[in-house]
Amino acid sequence: PRTIRLADYQPYSHLVERVELTFRLHPTATRVRAALHMAANPAARAGQDLRLDGEGLRLISCAIDGRAVQPILDATGLTLAVGVLPAQPFVLETEVEIAPEGNTALEGLYMSKGMYCTQCEAEGFRKITYYPDRPDVMARFHVRIESDLPVLLSNGNPVGQGAGWAEWDDPWPKPSYLFALVAGDLRAHPGDFTTMEGRAVSLNIWVRPGDEGRCAWGMEALKASMAWDERVYGRAYDLDVFNIVAVDDFNMGAMENKGLNIFNSKAVLASPETATDDDFARVEAIIAHEYFHNWTGNRITCRDWFQLCLKEGLTVFRDQQFSGDLRSHAVKRIEDVLMLRARQFREDGGPLAHPVRPDSFVEINNFYTATVYEKGAEVIGMLKRLVGDADYARALDLYFDRHDGQAATIEDWLKVFEDTTGRELSQFKRWYTEAGTPRLSVTEDWADGVFTLTFGQVNPPTPGQPQKAAKVIPVAVGLLNPNGDEVVPTMVLEVTEERQSFAFKGLATRPVASILRGFSAPVLLERVVPAAERAFLLAHDTDPFNRWEAGRSLAKEVLARMILDGAAPSADLLDGLRRIAFDEGLDPAFRALALRLPGEDDMAATLHAAGHVPDPARIYAARRALHLALAEHLGPRLPALEEACRVPGAFSPDAAAAGKRALRLASLSLLARLDGGAAARAAYRAADNMTESFGSLAILLDIGAGESELADFAAKWQQDRLVLEKWFAVQVSAAAPDKVADVVRKLTQRADFDWKNPNRFRAVIGALSGNHAGFHHASGEGYALLADWLITLDPKNPQTAARMSTAFESWPRYDADRQAMMRGALQRIMAAPGLSRDLSEMAGRMLG
Ligand code: B3K
Ligand code: ZN
């Protein structure tokens, strides 16, 4: 397979001014007629052949300006020699036939439970019709759909409909990856919104009959997002309608198609009985994310797929700001950093490490990664910190002004910041072009009333990038005096050298430093801090993120000692966590997060980074021992805490109520170690919402109980595909390490384990690799099972198979036996006949 390189970028030979598409829908023989109004691109080399992408299409006819022509066809597209192309603008017409019913890859036009839908990003449009399927070709689309199905949707505004047809027109030029079409027997949950410009927009969430009752939350989130983008970024919506459609078979969360967002049902449907607080928060965030793409992604798109972070990093950053504004900034930041470390640091420290803006790929779908998304968002957060809020706002205004309607690059993005602030950003740009998590060390010195912090940065080698120069690292720092008062409020130190010192003068006593406040840069902070000082920060830090971080680092140090030398849990940690748990002045959501112990995969990464070889079984045992010790330490006061966290009255998914439920579940989980699950069982029985019923079920399973609750849950939710996913997943995640493989085998033999549905596949197989001690069990069964399932799925759905193969990326951390077994599994995958480009690129990169 061919490697595509950023350095080879060339503008497309032609411009497509307008496209008219006609779909005659049929499960096995859909006809697509396309009329492309084209002209030579003055910015491209003259005299080129016309090349259109196309895959799996049966060409019926092809004509230029009404005259039939014979193109040259191959496996990836169609070529018309320059000799047959008119010198003046022309219309190229094609008709093709495709079979959506057999499309199990869920890319292009496919069917899900009787409805037609599309997924075109990144390169799915070429499976629908012949087209220059690249983001820098922006055109106005007019779409006619012919079908007997009652609801026919596409991008833009509706311009006509009758029995068996509908027409849509999108006035905004867009790349083909934003095209969408939906047809089905759907019901609408309607809403409306009037923009600050006075445009009345009708909003609809379209679902299959029966799901109407689960749309209200998504609709509220949509309206909140529209209002927020106007208020904070000055961006108004630009069409008369905004449609969201829920689809059961979908490869990811959702897709931002212009005016017609398509969502995985799981990412939009929510009701108190069926969705947990986490589900509610996720739905809100994904609705916002896709909506925000209307400006960052759609109005301004990417020149080529190497610039993916231009839209994704920025849109993640915006959805994080939104969730923080609606909920709690401190809690949101902690959750985002947990996720960044769990997924992005893991990726950045292994064989799949790549820059936020990669410079080559084989299959672009493999680059929708935590690095492009989450690190891409961190880079924007750093930029904002460096230039300040006011200049960030001015730069964004300039960005929208200057690049509206364009397909832009990271160079364009950085230029608006340079032009706004006069700063030179070439060193900063390394965050985009170099992979790897920088290690930042700090030492302190106190002499003659001067406190000095000395930073050292190391930028580790990553695949293809052995050597790196120093980066610009914004380090937010505050100083506290020994009674806990802040003597130097948060300021940003700009570390730009490999070694650099900063002195603080005029201090009466030696301060305690709170470093990297708010996690101001995505780095690994290496700092030797006495346990007592961590405990002090856990009790007194005025920065909520660092207060949580102090407890987290202390917990990691304690756990590491327990794992490596069988030490006992330290009193510093247990006392500190007890103080937080019962501190009623603190947000319950924050307290719940503080009580959450570092995960097993996190500990494996931490031990590996410190030069040890992690033993999954020991990590598992030590973590449980620490949880038990914490339960015993908090013991007598847990029942009162659990009771105080019950939320009276009707269920509301708001952040305050959700925070209380999270703390309640954290206390129930601790209590379960002491009372054999009695309190959790009572909570399960009394629960009137999914958060508490599912949460208490998970707690019971985790202590090896909960048989009857599990059966009760299954009986109750048999018919509900989304809730049933939770039932599948929790059994795997909660299974003891030596039981996981059996549980997976049993579940995958069930008739309702429809493995071609990505949600169901992820529920079981994703939970398998998420169960650290089980997946890495010394028997190697976890590895073998995952490899078997990836090999089975790949021919049907390469994208999801490739995505889930990343479970193997952590192989270099482990002992020789495990390394050999994990690499063996990857080699077995590589050897599978007919392996997809997607999965072979991933397995190949992991093997190195
Ligand atoms: N842009 C889509 C992701 C497309 C993934 C293609 N493999 C959703 C999002 O980031 O909003
Ligand atoms: Zn996105």
C-alpha cells in the first residue's frame, strides 16, 4: 500500500463549482447520478489529466457536456485524458450503481436497520460516486433523493419534496467528506432556535420509532451549544434547519456533516432510566463538539488530511471550554487530563507515537487518534495561556475572518496568532511536528531569601524522530507559604531551553511550590517531592487541579511501593484522602475524583517509565489492597457519607446532582469491601435511575457478588440495545483476571452478540483489553482472543478492527514472555489473508 506524504501535496487540477446529485435508493442497486460543474484550477499546473476517486462503483455512463466519453478505470478511480477535456468550464456527468445493503464497513452509503445513511469522512464519498474526494475541493451541493421511505434528508436547506422524492440545497461550499444522506422511517423530536442574527432555525433529532422519549437532553444540549458559540466565539448558525439523526450501526461517536449531523445512537439518546450521568455528560459534549465543527471544520476546513488537528484539536478545545462553563472547570480539567494520560500519553510513549500533525500515513482513518484530538486540544490550550485570553479571542476573530470558506493549514492557524500578537511561533510549532511527551524535571533551591526553580526538559525519541530540540513549555506556577496562604499567585513561566532557572525574590520563608497548575502543558513532570509536601498540597493547594494532582501522585508513589516491595499503604495518603472525602466545603464531584485510585494501566505505564517491568497481577492485587485499606480507614463514617449523598426528588442529570451520585457510588464501593455488598445491594434495589442501578451493580460484580442483580438487570433490559451494552461490558470489566477469557467466550457465543455492530463489539472486546490484569494474564489467552476477534472483524469492518488493535501498543512495557505473546498476536494478524490496509498499517507500526 502507498504511503501518502504531506511533502507531496499538490493543488487539485480542477475546481468544482457546483455538484448535482440524484440518488435512486435501492438496497442492492442504488443509482447515483452526478453532474460536476468543473473548470481548470488556475492555481494548479496546467494541462493535467482529470482524475476522480472511486471505489467499488459500477460505472453505468460517463459524459462531458452531454457527449459520452470513455474514461480509463482502475481499482481506485477514473482518469480522463487531458485531450478529451474542453478548454472552457464543462459539466462532467456520471451514473454509477452501488449496493448499500452489503456495506458492512459502514463507510460510504450503507444501511442500518432498514435506514440508509452515510459516513464520508475521511474518504467514504469515493464509495458513493466518482469525485475528487479531498478536502481542498470545495463545492456547492444540490441533492435529489428518490425513495418510498418517508423521511429523506441531506445537507443544507430543504428546497422541495413530493411523493417519493425530496431535494436539498446547500449554499455553503464544502468538501465531499461533509456530504450526508439519510432515508428512513424516522420520528422527529423538534426544537427551534433563533440566532443572534435573527435567523429562525428549525432543529430536529431524528430517531427510529420508540426512541422519541430519549431526545430531550440532546435537544437541550444543542440549543445550549448554539447559544454558547454565539456568546463566546461570536459564531452564529448559517442554515434554516439543523438535523441530527441517530444510527445504531456507526464506527465512532458522531459526524459533523453540514446541517445533518449523524450520531451513533449511544452518543445522542439519553433518558434517566437508561443513561448514566456519564452518558448524559458525554451526549452533551459530543452534541457540542459536532455543532462547533460547523465553524471549525465546515466553514473553515482542512487543506489536506495532515491538517486534521486544525479542525479536531480546535473543536475538542472548544467543547472542553463549553463543558467547563456549563459544569465545573476544575472537575472537567481533571477528567480531561485523566483521559489524556490514559490514551494520549500511552500512544505517545509507544510504537504508534506520531506528531499532532503527522507527515505521512497509509490509511488516514488510523490517524483519528488521541494525539490529533486530545494533544491537539492541549496545544491550543498552551497557545491561549502563552498569548492570554484577550489575544486568543482576537486571533480567533482574525482566523474566522481571514479563512472563512477556505481549506486551511496549521501554518495559516499559527500565522493569525503571529499577526495578532507579534510573537514568533516557530519554536512553538514543534508541538505540531514532533511526537513524544516531553519530560520536565524540576529542582528547587532556597538561599538568602531567593527561591529558585530550575527546569530541565527532555524530548524523547519516537518512531522516525530520533532527535528533538527544546520546546516552549508554559509552566503555571504558584507559591504557598507554610500556613497555606498563597504568596505568589499563579503565573506562567515560559520554559524554552533545555535547562532554565527562574528566581523568586523577597520571600520571608521558604515557600511550597505548586507547579504545572491546571496541567498547563502536556508533559510528564518529574519531581521528587517528600510525601509530607504532597500531603500538604493535597490539603492546601489553592489550585484545584494541583490539589487533586497532589493526591494522585501520592497515591501513585504509595501504590508503586506496595507493588514493588510489598510496602504498607502510607498514613499520609489515607489521612489526606479521608480529609478530602469528608470535607463538605468541597464539590462532591471533586471528592469522588480524589477517591478514584490510579488505574492499573496507568500504574503499568508509571512503573515502566521509572525503569521497572510491570507485573499485571501484582498491580491488580496491590490496587485492591489499597482500596481495602482506604475503606478500613474511612470505614465508620462511610454509611453517613453514602446517605448524605442521596439526591432527593425527581432525577436531574445536572452537574451538582451527578457529583453527589458519583460520591455516593465511591462510598458504596468502599463500603462494599467491608459489608459484603449489603449497602450496594440496597442501593441497587432502591435505584430509580441508571447511574445508581448500574453503578451499584458494577460495585457488586467487582467484589465477586451480584449474581442475582445481574440476572435482574438482564431481564429488565433484554430489549434495550443500549442498556444491554452496559450489561455485556460490565461483566467483562469486572471479571477477575483468571476469569475474563471465559466470560468473553461465553458472551460472544450468545445469539445477541451481534459482532458486526460496532457498539456491541466494543462492549465486549473493548472491555477485554480494558481489563488490564485479565488482558495481560500470564496465560496469554487475552491476547489470543483479541487477535482472533480482530482477524474475524477485519474483512467486514476494517476501521473498527484497526482502531481496536491499539490494545497491543503497550507491548514494550512488559516482560519478555508477554512481549513475545503480544508480538506473536500481532504477527498472526499480519499473516491473515486479505488483511485490510487499515489493520496492516496498525499491526506493522506496532511491530516496528
Ligand atoms: N470528524 C468525525 C470523525 C470522523 C472519523 C473518520 N474515521 C467526528 C468528529 O471528530 O467530530
Ligand atoms: Zn471532531
